[in-house]
Amino acid sequence: MFDSFIRLVREIYQTEQFIPLHEPRFAGNEKQYLLDVIDSTFVSSVGPYVTEFESKIAAYTGAKHAIATVNGTAALHVALLLAGVQPGEEVITQAVTFVATCNAIHYCGAEPVFVDIDAATLGLSPLALAEFLDRFGERCDDGVYNKTSGKRIAACLPMHTFGHPCDLAGLIRVCDDFGMPLVEDAAEALGSRLNGQHCGTFGKLGVLSFNGNKIITTGGGGMILTDDEELARRAKHLTTTAKLPHAWKFEHDQIGYNYRMPNLNAALGLAQLEQLPRFVELKRGLAQRYLDWAQANGAQIVEEPAGADANYWLNALLLDDHTQRDAFLELCNTRGVMTRPLWELMADLPMYQHCQRDDLRQSRQLAERLVNVPSSVVV
Ligand SMILES: *Cc1c(COP(=O)(O)O)cnc(C)c1O
């Protein structure tokens, strides 16, 4: 089975060379737009490509407003601040995620609380969330407090793992019931929809990433999505050093952040965005090839949840157990086909070891069995 997998990947990518997990494709107007930015001298945080990139992302996702940032982590930081997360508070998230999700919570002076995922979506489980809040949550005038820590649980931050949408309807029901804002870490989910609606547009705020390993890249970059005009205004203000608009005066009315995406990066992003619909199609085609192989070989591939159109950013194989997983990782990587295990669970990292969590049963089972396999767009 392992050998036939390696043959399949080599056939897909048509090379005997090293095959990375994910690499960007620059087959469109990237060079032209970048040269245009250099010629204009507007390479930094002011320039027409940034606003154009924002409006095209808003149009593509259906979000009313999109605010471009230097990276996805910065976007998460500001989105959480705008959701009302304050020092000494808590944010419920999943242990199955990239570390940026938790770091952004920490940047707000808050702490993550880990709740289990759904095996079907790989995202935060509405059932586990409801169970946790029924057991530990106490409703007060200004939201829910954690009976264990005495701290306010300020927000819920699910993540759409590898581009597979969480059960958003279920999560929103629980969050609404407890009066808790939902912020979506949709960093991996550009191009993913649930019942036709784009990920990152369900919550109060949502966040995208355009890091080099994501489905499209700006080099480094992120985006805050929201339908709320006032939140959008504050997002723009906070990410641009809280400078008051004026032709020559430098006046700032609060402590802001230098988080604005530079024009140079937005130019790259715009060229990439033009190719996104095709990238999504090609990625879904690639996922189908992995699925066909899995069916023929008695293997298991992660499939999009019911009602979802996933971007299949990273494909994932589910092995029998951690022994088989480790043998698979060893063989693929020594044979030049990059594969990697799930991220170390956030609840086990030294910085977050002390944080409260439920039993994380599904998260731990997934961590034992999952490997990501090469998923770059095949051209
Ligand atoms: C990529 C990613 C981010 C943001 O990363 P940046 O590199 O800062 O753009 C956040 N959360 C998740 C789950 C990610 O995969």
C-alpha cells in the first residue's frame, strides 16, 4: 500500500525529484503587477493594489468588508480584540490547529481553553462545546464566566482544518445560546464553502491567511472579514497605527498596530486571486485522485463534510494507528515524498500545557492517525 502511494504521488507530479508538501504556483500576472508596483514606488503600506485586493476578496467571499493585514496571525489578533477579548479572559478554541490560533489569543492577554473536535469535520465540535459550557459556564450580564477559573469566556474561535468547514450552524447555535461571539480562523479555508456560503463569513469576524504555503499567497499576508461596518472601520484603524486621516499631520488617537499589508504583497495577491477558482478546481481534482486511490487500496482519505465544498488545501490520509503512521512518514520522507503528521496538539505544547481542556478524545485519535500528503496545485 505504501509503495503504491509513492508511485501515485510521483505519477501525479510527474517527477523523480523531491516532492514538497505544498508549494506556490505563479503562472499568472504576478511579475507584471510586481513590476508595476516597483515602477510606481508605492511598495509599502499605501497603494492601490491593497484596496483592490480587499474589494476583490470581499466580492469573492461575499463578506461586506475585508481588511488586509501583514499576515494571518496579525489578522487573528485584531479580530479577537474587536470581538471584545480582553486581558485576563479566555477564548475557547480547538487543540487541533496551527500555533498561530493560540498565540493570537495570548497576544490579547487572554488564554485558550481547548474543546474537542468532530471526527467528521476536524473542526470544533458543537456537542463538545455545549457540554463544556453546560458544565463549566455560568451566564452573567456581560457573557459567560468559567466556573473553574472565574474568568469570562470572551469568544469562541474554531478553525477550518485543511480547508474543511466546521459545523458552523451547530457552533453558532451554541454561541448564540450563551451570548458568545464567534470568530472564525479561516486561514486555511479560502475557496471553501458550506451550503454555498464562504468560510470566514459566518462569525462576527473571520480571518484568512496568504502565507506562502496557503492556497494563494501574497508572500506574507492576511485578511479580516466582517459584515459589520463599524468593526471594519475599527479594524482598518487598528491595523494602520490608529492614525487619523490627514494629508500631512501625524495624529493617532489610540495605540494601534503596524499591521497593514504592503502594496507589493497585495499586487502578488491580486495576480494569485485571479487564478484562485482554477486552483480550487485543480485541488478538488487532486483530492479525487487520492480518493480513488484510497478506495482501490483500502485506505482512508479525509473527505469534505456533508454540505461542504472544501478547497482541499492539504489532503490527509488516515492510517490505522501511530505505529503505521510513523512507518509511513519514515518511508515517504526517505523516498523524497514529503508527508508530515498533524501539528502537535496545542494543549500539549509547553506554553499551553496549563490551559483547561476537555478529554480531547477525537483530537488525540486524529493526532495518532493523520498524515498530510503532497497537495500543491498540479499544473
Ligand atoms: C496559516 C495559519 C494562520 C496564519 O498564519 P500566518 O502565517 O500568520 O499568515 C493561522 N491559523 C491557521 C490555522 C493557519 O493555518
